[in-house]
Amino acid sequence: MRQEIYDVIGNVKVGCLATITADGSPWITPLHIAIDENTCYWLSSPQAEHSQNIRRNDRVSISIWSPDESEGLRGVYINSTARQLEGAEDQVARSVYQNKLGKQMYKKLSELTMYSAVIGELNTRKTVDNCKYFNSDKTLQVAYNKKE
């Protein structure tokens, strides 16, 4: 995991995934998340609302925050695109997931589908203190920079 992310969220294992429904409404789902150097991973049922949403529109937002508020709000916010993993990529992602969440969690979820979202670049204009914003979608990066 990138040091700048680890410094904010440490070993937090749960975050929220926001997707877009067929009618354009937001849909947010709490789920277990594992992060490596450049990618955020999660397992889900292909029939889950958020998985169906990703098939229609792959743009997602992911929010992970530390429950330790002794230094104020600390969170990581990722705007990216999601995709279902297969083959060798799936196996690598499952290894990252298992290392982060443990064998018991992994065994219970072994029949589910692995998804990923690239973390992208730190958005320095939006980031404030311990609230780090990342964009992998260059269109989003340009839009954020124009607004601020």
C-alpha cells in the first residue's frame, strides 16, 4: 500500500463503494476492501446491485476512513473505473485480499467475483490534510482542476 494512503487509513478493512444505477441514481455499498500499491480490490456477487451497476457504467467512487478520530477526520477518496478480474489478475488480487483480510474471510468469499479499481494520482488541489483524494480517470482530474 502506498505510504500516503497507509498513513491515513492504516489497516482499515471496510470502505464504501459508490456506483450509478440504471436510472442515474447513486448507489452506495459498504464492503471489505484490500489495497496494494496502485489498486483497490473487493469481492462481490455478480448479482449484487453494485456489480450490475458496474457492468452498465464502470465509474465508481470509493471512500475509506479511519475510525480513529484523535487527529480529526482521516480518509481516502478514490474516483476511478472498476472492472471484473479474471485469470492471473484475479489470482494476484485474491492473494492481496487474503493477506489483508485473512484466510477465514477469504474462504467464506471464495465463490465471489473479484473487482478492482486503479487508485490513480493524488489530487493535490482537492486534498486537505488527512483527507486524500485520488483520481484515475483523467477526465475527472481535469474537471476537478478546472473547478478549483
